[in-house]
Amino acid sequence: MHSFLVNLIIYPVPIRRVGRANRAEFFCEELSTLLASSRTVIIQTVTAVQGNNPWLRRIALRSFLAGVGLLGIAYAADYGVFRCRLATKRQPFGSVTVEHYYQVAHKDGKAELIFDPPVQKTCVHSLFPHSGDPPCWFLSRHVEQKTDL
């Protein structure tokens, strides 16, 4: 009986520019070994498209820039409303009662909690933080603040 060992070797050919797509041709060769003799046969030419589609990259870039632009416009509008409220004294600031505690981990796996008395924290009635104060909608959802030690 004869044993056959079949391998494929792929040789790339330089990239050719065809229209808008980059195409490369690859030649697949089959190396057949029959006992001690070997022969090489070219089977077929295979074409492959290299790289990403440029239109998909362009759409993703435009979407990203549109999102960043809309976020910038939203922040500018929110800051304008905040400055208007600040100038006309229409309550731009609020306060939320916050409970702060420390969590101290011990070597035995247990934790000790040390509570501070509740404190009134200043917040801003807006979507984004301004003047170094967090927005009230965020602070009212995070009334318990923990510090790990």
C-alpha cells in the first residue's frame, strides 16, 4: 500500500488595485508524496479581498463624530441653562442627605463598618456636573457612599 501525504502551500502574489477593492491572488499548490518521489501541481488561483470595507469605516467614523458632537451640544446647552439659573437666582443648586461609611477588611475575611453622621451635600439641578458639584439626579441615586480601607 502507498501512503499519501497532502499539504497545501499558499504563495501570495502582489496586490492589484481593481476598482475600489484591494484584491490579492493566491496560488494554492498541492504537494503529494508517493513513496520517495514528490511532484508539485498547481490546482487553481484563489482571489481574496484584503482589508476592511472603506464605506463601513467611514460610516462608523461619521457616527462617532456625530455622537461626540451631540454630546458637546447637550453639555453646552446644559451649561447655558445652569448659567442662566445662576444669574437669575432660580435655584441652580440643591442639597441631598448623604450617608458615608468606611469598610475595613480584616485578615479573617470579615469586614468592619464605620459610619459617619449623615451630611448635606450640595448638588446641581442639571444633567452634567458644573462648578465642581455632581448633578442632583446622580447624587439622589447614590445616597450611600462607601470607602474601602
